[in-house]
Amino acid sequence: MKRDELITLADNLSGDFRAIEPRLRDLDKHLTLRTYLEGYAPSDLDKKAWQSLRGNKAAIGFIRKNGLPNLTRWFSFLEQTIPDLQEEAAGKGKVIANKGGANYNLALPDTDKGVVTRFLPEPSGYLHIGHAKAALLSDYFGHVAYKGQMRLRLDDTNPAKESEEFQDAIVEDLALMGIKPDTLTYTSDYFDYLYDMCKKLISLGKAYADDTDQETMRSQRMDGIPSKRRDRSIEETLRIFEEMKKASAEGLAHCIRAKISADDPNKAMRDPVIYRCNIENPHHRTGRKWNMYPMYDFACPVVDSYEGVTHGLRSTEYTDRNPQYQWFLDTLSLRQVHMWDFSRMNFIKTFLSKRKLAKLVDAGRVWGWDDPRMPTIRGVRRRGMTVAALRDFIIRQGPSRNVVTMDWTSFWAANKKEIDPVVARHTALLSDNLVRAKLIGAEAPSKVVIEQRPKHPKNPDVGTKDVVYSSEILIDQEDAKSFKVNEEITLMGWGNAIVRQISSESPIRALTLELNLKGDFKATEKKITWLSAEGLKPVPAELWDFDYLITKDKLEEEDNVEDFLNPNTFSLVDAVCDGGVGKLKKDDIIQLERRGFYRVDKGMDDWAPGEAGDKGARVVLFYIPTGKAGGK
């Protein structure tokens, strides 16, 4: 290809996919045996072509998919070897520092003109950790990286699934994560505007009313077959659109489809539905004012542009829809918005589909959206994840497009780093078959003694707690079964003792231990927890642990969730704890010696009259995974 042809080609790398696809193929062919467009070093022509492609979402999506290997190789090579390209594409050349190893140098265009990001959840469920990534990245680039704005807009266009409960929960969860949007709006605020924009699209001959049944429409779109209604007149479509607004029998049978293409290689461009009737439930904000509602694919670009959003960040599941997004902006002559796709957060044995999660809630398979087995913000918080660790973990994932399925290990390991240095240590023994041990010897207490001891062995700021010493103590049955006569053991937080007698019953009922406080704790094999059998009464507690909701590492779209539900997702044991546990409040986090970290789900004072049942008031503790192999 001659230089003047290359210059012309570099100047014409804008437009939708269909317009630029032949030019992309010409570039790919030209680069078959070349590293650069011309010569043996990157030229101004290479930079110009790269920046043109980088600013075209239709082109960049195709390149990232490696649809044209020579073009992808050239594009990626320049991106990695010429930092100036990133800076120039970003407007002022601002480079965002890496955070935790994640690359934040996105080269977002036109940042010198101001940055306004947005988070756009649908209020049809509670936020899950995938939403947390979208929200935190939008917050980071809007507020931190470019000192601009971040907006929250609730995409309430489907009254059949949405409610005030979900709407309020989203706002509360964002606040919990420390995200403070500059504005809170609703797509429903713009229903009149969206109605006008749809009429404009119809008047331009770019949308039509269609009464094809859903199954046939799906099949035709898949096979690239145009609808029989595609050539309907503008006047007829406008008339039917008004019938849809009135929810007449004729209107209810129709939807409005954008007239983009019937057979585009990108199926998202095959005449998507942009308006449909929905009279099943009143809208939770607008009531019965509207009988038809815009689809996300139409409302998203139209309202983004109208609200002043400059950069929209969303997950790679929407990559194929980026050309469609651009088509609406171009066709309606709306202000441009730049899009950036990042990979979703995927975890083993977990699904992040609000629709599937809602089924578990509705079927009573879980306690609710805040169940500690649920991958919702409230679920992982109730399990014991701290806000600081959640934010740090997600920010460390960065805005990369690389799709990976993670184990939960790193997620909970990040949390352990936050809680380990600052949470109090306490003691718990399993209630089943507790063993009473008598202490003898010159060092055995003659009476009950209460002393102040640090709650944390390495952090005095955590405070102190009461530790009770007496001549009789309680220990776990499993510990007692492991002892041998004359074996020396260590009573944690006290000192060594020698096993002198073990009762012959099974289970063991009694022990005699001779205190040897001068003994070397480093020389003992067994270091056990204990509680005084006298003095302060031990506090009853429930220790809960949880497992994955599903048994398959990765659910496919066609998988039926019911086929892979784990039948046993929790375990519960009764325990008794030291007196300090009785003073704990809901959401406190502690470490039970030799058992792990726990979050208080219910304290002694949190029980309503009559609620505690036969067990009586007790502390309910949820085990917090720590990131060890197999951690849940």
C-alpha cells in the first residue's frame, strides 16, 4: 500500500463497524510482513492510525478480540512500547499510577475537558461484589484519578422486577463502601425525554413497530432474517407507538425496534428492541403514568449523553453493544460519551446474576439478600468482610479486560490482613461433653482470682479483658481424649501442667492436672484453651460456618442452578465462651483462640422477648474465612 493510500486510510478510521471493517482488513493485510505501517521504526503515521483506532469503540472491541491477528499484534506492540501514545490519547497526557500491581493507565480520551463517570445499577436486587467493582472503579476514575464527578443513576425501567427496597439498599451499600456520588438520579426522571427521543428515531426512519412474537424474533435475529415489519412506514409506527403508550390491545402486541441492521456480524446490532409495554406492575416511582418503558440499550446512551457523562465504564459483557451505543449517539446527534470495558469479577462456585440470586431468595434457599453465603455486599459484610479490605481488594484488581475466575482465597486473605492486628482474642469451648479438670500442686489457686490480661498479645491498644483463674477448669473433650498420663501440656495464657489422672469413662468426664508454671511451653506438643469452671459464668454461643451455595466451579449460562445447589451449606455447634464475649455487640469481630476469626451476628442483648427460645439468650458468631487453601 502506498504512503498516500495509508494516509487516507488513517484519516478514515471513524464510524461504525460496518463502515470501517474493510479498512481494518486492509490494514491487517498490509501488516502481514511488517512491524510498522511504513519503515523500520514507529512513524507519525503509526501514531495517528493507532490513536484513531483507540478512540473508536467499534474498532477497539474488534481488535481486542484478535479478529485480525496482524492488526492486533501491531496495535498491542505500539501500546506497550510507546508510552507517549497512552499519554497523548488521554488528553493532557495524565498517567494514572498503578495500584497494587494493577494497571490504571487507561489512556481515557479527552480528560482535559473534564471527567464525569457514572454507576448505573438496576434496582432489581441487592448489590453483589461484581457491582462493587463497577462502582469503585467509576468512583476512582471520577473522583480520585481526574478530580471530576461520579454520578449514581438507578436504571429503573422494568417495574416487574424493581422496588423501593432494592433502590434504597443500593444507596445504603454504596455509602457503606465510602462511595459518595455527586448526584442521585433515576432513568425514570427522563421518561418524557426518552419518549421524545424514540419518536425522533422513528421520525428519522430509524425505528419501527414490530408485533413479531418473541420466539420468532429471537430466531430471526440469530439467523439474520429481517422482520416482516421492518419496512413499516414512519406514520404507521408513530401511530402504533401512541397505542403502546395507551396500552391498547394493538399497542400491547407491539414493541419498537431500532432499524440498524438485520444481518450485522455483531448480533447486538440486529435491530434491538428499544421500547416495550409493561403493565404487570405499577412503577415504584411513576405509578401508572406509563404503560411502556425504554430498554437499557436505548436509555443508557441517551441519558448518559443528556446527563453530561463523559466516560462510561462497564464490564466486558457489554463490549458487543458498544457499536450499538455509538449508533444511538450518532443517529440522534447526541453529545459523545467515551466507553471503557473492564472484566467482570468471577469467583469459583459462585454466580453473580441478580436473576439467579433472586430465585434463591424467593425459594427460601437462603435467609435473604444479606445471607452470609450470598456474594452480595451485605452477604460478604455479614460473613465478616471489612469495608477497607473490600475496597482494597477490588481496587487491586484494576480495570483490566483480562477475564479470570478467582478462588476466594485472595479475597479473604486481604480481609485477614485488616483484622488480624486489631481484633480481640477470646476463648470458646465446644459445649458437647466438656471435661472438668481439677488443678493440683503448690501453684494451683486456692480461690477464684480475676486478673486483667491483654485482649491482643501484640497490640495493647485493643485493651484488656477479665481472665478468671481457679482450681477447676473446663477443657474440650477432643483435647482430653488426646492426653496421656504424665504428659506435659500448656494451658494457653497461663502456663504448663502435667496430666496426672484421666477418668476411664468414654466420653471422659474428669481430669487431674498438676500445674507446673515454670515449665517450658516451647517443649510441649499440645497447647490447649480452657475456661475457669468457677467464678464468672461462661457465655453460651453458637458457632456457625458456611460453605459454597453451588458445587460446580463455574456455572455456564445454560446450566440449571437447581442441578448444582449444595445440599449442605452450613454447620452449627454450641459453645461456651469467656465472659468478655457476652459484652460484644453486633458486627464486632474477634478471634477465638485455636478456632479462627468470627463476626458477631447477634449479641446477648440483641434478642427480643421470647425470641431466644429454649436455648435462651446467646451470642451468635459467624466464622470468617482467612484465605487458607480451600477457604470459602
